[in-house]
Amino acid sequence: MKAEIITVGTELLLGHVVDTNSAYIATRLADIGVDVFHKSSVGDNARRIEAELSDALRRSDLVIITGGLGPTDDDLTKDVVASVLGEDMVLDEGSLERIKAFFAERGREMVESNIRQALLPRSARPIPNHRGTAPGVLVEKNGKTIICLPGVPREMKAMMEDAVIPYLMQKMGDRRSVIKSRILKVSGMGESAVEDMVKDILRTQTNPTIAPLAYTGEVLLRITAKASSEDEAAGLIGRVERELRERLGDLVYGADDDRLETAVARLLLEKRVRLAVAESCTGGLLSSWLTSIPGISESFLLGVVSYSNMSKARLLGVEEDVLKRFGAVSRETALAMARGARRVGEADVGLSITGIAGPGGGSASKPVGLVYMALVSGSSAWSCRSIFPGERDEVRERAAKQALNMLRLYLLWH
């Protein structure tokens, strides 16, 4: 079954509301083996909604529309569906009674405009809405299925779970398949380099498919399998996942909902390593991530934001000569900050970040995005220099992730 999703609302096109509905619907359809090939958003304009719906019906078997089911004149979805199908609108008495009951239960008077919400295309049947006044619409005609749901996410989700998913599962019967995905998370290498390492695996896969996705400071590898059962899909994914993990090794830090800071926190606690952190350009971002992990107080001893040269010298003991000769953004200062954090915090490991996040402050020799990171333990000292692209917040996030990954690799290898 080929499906499309259309979200209706001018507020979506203006950016005033973020479309989370299509992501939710696509995920739930994938769970039951329905392929979504197209998603679109359209404003509250009858002509444009009609054009979008007509195109969707030519391409797909199932079209799910959210939004435009309210009581006002700019709620046009059902009228457009009726027009595309060549039908008139009729009053559904059952829906009207449910709307009246909705208001009565809340001690409110129903206004006349709410009657519009009980009007449906003639061949449609209503989908009950137990959390609002707008019933959904289900139409089967000419081998196509149109489903209209409210734009309010909590109403839409309840109707998907209570009515739409059961309906689609029954409709597909024995033809129903399962689409499952798993995401491997990679840190320490860019998208092109990761893709080059596994290009032979990518090229030979048809089921599961593998899609590399660039994300701020990391790379995601989405493995998607389609099968007749969840166990079969899991088996297909597992085989490819093992192959990718073997190829990429320690570059893979986790999967699905795993976060880099969670992986690092787990290693710190498992190995009983005590950590002290000194941050400049990241302003405590790395420390904030780590301290969001429950139980991390056993390992995280100190977090210092030493933004000025004076604080680097007074709090961490960075020598003035180092700051004068090499500057605040330098390998030497990063190492001195890490040593100072380790000493002051009485920790096993000191980790530091210093750089130029921008938008100003850069020069020809030290451009915006230049960041030095350092790690110092009792037996070793590491440092890393990177020039990160992007705006200020992106530079800060990339720097914090790279420093975390430096710590993760140290913990794995020691």
C-alpha cells in the first residue's frame, strides 16, 4: 500500500507551528508496513488543497490529511474532499449528537458554527473524536482511501491509535508487512569518511537499506528492513548491524535513543574514573550534558567555565606566560586548562575546551570555529585542534561533542 500525508494549515507554511503530525503518522504507518512515499504541507486555500489532494490520489492508494476540520470558514478540508470526489456534503446526525454532548458535558453552549463539523462528504463515514469536537473522515472510493484527521496533535494521535491503525491492519490482512528501522550512531568521523568506510556494504544492500545521515557533530546510519514479521525484520537488521559495527569499530557509540553523553557517563561509572572539566567557548555545555545523567555525581567532580584569561589563570593556574605567548585559544592553553582542572578537582582525568565560537573574534591565523580540546590523565595527555563550520551554537555543540568523544575513546582504550 502506497501512502501520502498532507498537512493543512497556513500556520505551517509561515513557520508559526511545527509540523509534528506527519512525522508521527509516518512512523506509525511504517510500524504496520505501509510505505509513505510523499509528504506535503499546504495552506488554507481550497484551490491549492484540491490540487495537492488530486496529485496525491494519482500517486497513492492511501491519503491521510490532517488539519482543516474546524468550525470556521477557513477550515476547508472536507469541502475539498467532497469536491474532488464529485459529492455533496451531508449532515451526519451521529456526529452532531456527539458534538452536542461534548459541549454539554463541559457546561458550555454549542454555537451554530460547530454544526459544520458534523457535515461529511456523502460517501464518507465519521471517525469518532473523543478528545475534541471535530470528527475525522474516512472515504473509500475508486480503489482509493482518504482519511481526514484533526490538526490538533493529541486528537489526531488518539484517533490514529483507536481507529485508523486498526482499520488499516484489518484492510491489509495477510498482506500486511512490517517496516522496522534501527539507527547506529557514529562519532569522531564525518559523513563522507564514514560512507567511504562502508560503501561496499551500502551498495549491496536492498533489504535492509542503509542511509547515512549527517547530524551536528555525529553521523547516523539508519538501517531499515521490511519483512512479514517483527522477528524477521529484526533478524535482517541485526545481520547488517553486526557487519557495520565490525567495520566501524569504536566509532560507533550507540544506537537509536542513545546519546553520546550517556555512553560517556556509563564508561566513567563502570571504570570508576573521576572527571574534572574546564570549558571556555562552550560555556558549560559539556558539563550540563553530563550532569543531566542520573548518578553521574560519583564520577563528575568539577565543572569550571573559565571564559576570561584572568579566570583561566586564577581558577586553573594557567601561567600568564602561556597565555601571552600562545593565546587563550591554543594547544598549550587547552593542555594547561585540563591539567589545572584535574589538579583543582582532585580528579583522575581533566578535560578542557577553548576556542572561538563567533561570530566575531576571529583572525587570519585563528579563524572563527577554531577550537582546541585537551585531555590529561596521570599517564598521558591528548590534544585536538579543529575548525568547525556553522553559527555560534553549532560550533559550541560540535566542540562539546568532539571533546566528549575524545573522553569516550580514552576510557575505551585505557
